[in-house]
Amino acid sequence: MARAAGVGTIDSFVSKLEPNLVGHARLRRRLVEEMRGHLEDAAERHQARGLTPDEAQQRAIDDFGSPETVVGAWAESKGVGVPTTFTRYAGLAGFVGALGLGVSTILEQMSVSYSHGAFAEVSMFFVALFTVSLVALYMRVRGKLVPFGRLGPRISIAGFFIVLVSMRFWFGPGTLVGMIAIVAGLGAFFIGTIRSGVVPRGPVALWIGGLLMSFTVGLGSVLIDVDAGALIPLIGLTALMVGWAWLGLHLWAEKATDHSDRDLVVG
């Protein structure tokens, strides 16, 4: 196959696709080369019909589909970004976890014996359910996440380990940096989730609003020298629990998709 003249447009198109494709690096490279070959063949056909090289490439790209469509189709062919049995039951786990953590937190405020006794063990169980549903949310929106949205969870995980190590060695600045990384990573992931358009925006908007309000109240209390007490975490926790219960019900209500016979059809 002769390589079409002036392939810069095609090269630019496929280079933008590769980072957004689901899969390991070798698989992404192979798929990109297949796409490039298909586009070059199509451009040659259009050029043989009288179009200029640049016009032929652009027509081939237009016929191929938008980057979002191609990336989404590939992700769905691999079962990423579609409702599955796991995402449904993980959504139910998130709903239970949100309600359970809320009730446990209320009991902690009402009972000294509970707060010094069973609260840690009980709350960790519900946090585990919450974590499972967070993984399910990532899998559900992964196929349509923008790059910074996919990077967000990695930043949060890195921040979590920074916090653990810093607390182990009583290194305050490290703990602060880790907490900032966790919040920044979650913020990037939540914003990316909203932009994906896969799940309702309401729950994620609640989380972001709760984080911002908690930060604002905390900063304001410092500036005016007022002890906000438990109000700061209460705001964020309430927004998180309500939003997560809402999202969990949404994931649970989705019908699982059978993707076993799906494949990406190029062109």
C-alpha cells in the first residue's frame, strides 16, 4: 500500500486517539496502526476520485467518525463504560455504604461509648462498600473520561500513600501535601465524570459543592477566628453520603449490557 501524500492530518488524528483508548500500550499501538492504515486507504480512494491530498484525508477522517465516537466504541467493545452486573451491584453497595456510614456517624455524635467502641470497625465496613462503588463508577465512565479525569484517581491514590507515610513519620508538611493531592485528584475525577455525561450530574455536583463549602467554611473560620467544630466535616460528609446514595441507586437501576459479542468496527 502506497502511503498517502501529506499524512500529517491522519497522523495528528490517530495520535490524539491513542492516549484515550482503553487497554495496555501494545494493544493501543496496534489498534492505532490499524486505524492509520484504514484511513490512508480511504484517503487514497478519495484522492483517486479527484480530491486533493488534504481534502482526501479530511474526508477519510470525517467518514471514520469523531474521536469521541471511536474511543467510546472501542471501550464498549471491551466492556468498559457500559453497565455490567458488577457496576449494578457495586452501585447497591454504594447506596448501603452511604446510608450505613451516615447512620454510624450520627450514632458516633450521640454516643460516647459507640464512638470509642464499635464506630471504627462499623464505619470501615461501610467505607469498604463505598470504595467498591467508587471503582464501579470509574469503570462506568472510563470510556468517556477526558485525560485529566483518568489521571485524577491516580493522583488521589498517590496522595493517600503520601499521607500514610507522612503520618507514620509524623511529617506534617507531607500529610498536608498528601491531603491536597487526594482532594485535587478526586476533584479532577469528579469534574471528568460530569463532563462524560454517562451518569447524572446531580450527585457529582453535590460532592463538589460539599467539598467547596467545607473548604470555604474552614477558611472563613480561620480568618474570623471562629471555631467551626464538627461543622466542616459534617457538610462534606452529608453531601458525599446523599450524592453517593443517589448515584448508587442510579447504577443499580441500569440494565447490565452483554458485550461478549461486541467488537470495534473500523469504518
